[in-house]
Amino acid sequence: MSKERQAEQMRNGQGFIAALDQSGGSTPKALRLYGVEESEYTSDAEMFDMIHAMRARIAQAPAFTGDKVLGAILFEMTMDRKIDGKPSATFLWEDRGVVPFLKVDKGLADEENGAQAMKPMPELDALLERAVKAGVFGTKMRSVINAANPAGIKAVVAQQFEVAKQILGHGMIPIVEPEVTISISDKAEAEEILLTEITAQLDALPDDQQVMLKLTLPETDNLYKPLVDHPRVMRVVALSGGYSRDEANSRLSRNTGMIASFSRALTEGLSAQQSDDEFNATIATSIDSIHQASVAG
């Protein structure tokens, strides 16, 4: 029953997805932005304890509820830990009404034809089995596009959908994320190619299957509206991709039907040194602004 309620929330809920899935490589930067310097921890274990404390603090903030935060993407280690004494996915859904997702990719392969595919995931089936048992609704996996190269973009999208089918086989909803780097000179051209490739893959899916898409905010407003309306798409969410929260919110509000799935833009302004009242007020302001941009389109 909860699966159906979660699917309904992801399809029709008025809000956004919080990305709390910084991995090992991006954790030091995330902690630094949070006011925790690398000198304050001496091992990976301590580092991951600190990032989990940050994520748990966000998840326990009074404003972090399913009214505005429809879902949250977790790092594998977060799924395996507890928040407020409960397994993280259980806490999110039962206590906050937030649908849990899991980041499943293992990072990026070397660039080829202007794009970076995902590294192999030989243990994906075992991870998905664990995630299902933990009550996780869906997954997220990221590739990167650095140029308007048709061969590179085609390869990245084909790999994303190949893995998505494996995830669908476990009864989970995959978030397909082929990120277009915001700083490239041919970003608009890359996005046009990406739209074509994603559409072809969606058209080939069985009628009874749906995926979600996580895409960089496009140069052309409403470029991805055909994907928003596609019957094989549960939801299209936007990544902030390095834009400031104000810029990301502005772009998002001009794209009908897209909602946010922000990471850095969500945590902007948060600090380990803040009192609970200061922290909760800051995250509430962030949540309100991203929510407003998500429902504006």
C-alpha cells in the first residue's frame, strides 16, 4: 500500500526532491561548505560520521516534511545508518512523509566522445535487494555530458536506460540522470541531442513501465516539456548543477512541470556552527523558495 501512496506522491505531489547523496569524492566539499574543514576529521570513517550528522540534522528539521519535500535521495551509507533511532528510509517515510530514493552509481568512467558514462556496477542486484528490504522506493544514477557530441550522448543515454531496466526488474523506480555540464559552450545543442535520445529510449519502454528523469535546467525554456508529458515518465526533476539557488529557482520556475532535485542549492547557507533555531530557520527558507519554484511552472 505504501508503494502506491509513494508513487502517487511522486507523480502528483506539489514539491521537490532533496538530494542528500554526496558520495565519497564530493563529501569533503559538501562538509567544507557546511563549515567543517578537512582538519576536523582524520579518517574516512570520521568524515562519513560528520556528513551523516549533517544529513540527519536536515531530515529532522521541522520544515523537512512531505508537504514540500516529496522525496529524498540517499547515499548508500545513509541508507545503512539510522536517523533518530530508526533506519534512515523508515524515518523519512514514516516520520516525515518523504519518499526515499538511493543513489546507486559508483561514479564516472573516463570521458569518451565528450561524455562520461557510469562505472560498472557488478553488485547492483545485491544493492537493489537490500534497498527493497529497507523500504526504498527508487534509485538515482548519474552520467555527465561535456559536449554536444551525438555519439557520446547516445552512449550515455543507452547505458542509463539499460541499467534502468535492471532497476525496474526489482520493482523500483529509477531516476535517470544524464547531467549536462552548465559551463560548456554548446550546452543548448547538447540538450537538443539529449532530448532526442531520451525520447527514443522512452518510446521503446513497455507501456506499463515508468522512469523518472533528472536533467540539467535547459537553456531553452520548456525544452523538456515533451518528456514531462510522456506516458512513460513519472516525473521530470531538475538538478541545480552549480547554479546558485536563486538562479536555479529562476530557471526552474520557467519550465512547466519540472520540479527541483537540488543538493548544493538546498544546503546553501547551512552551517555546523548554527544553533538549531538558526539552522532550522535557514533550511525552512531554502525549502520554501525551492518549493515555490517547483510549483510555479
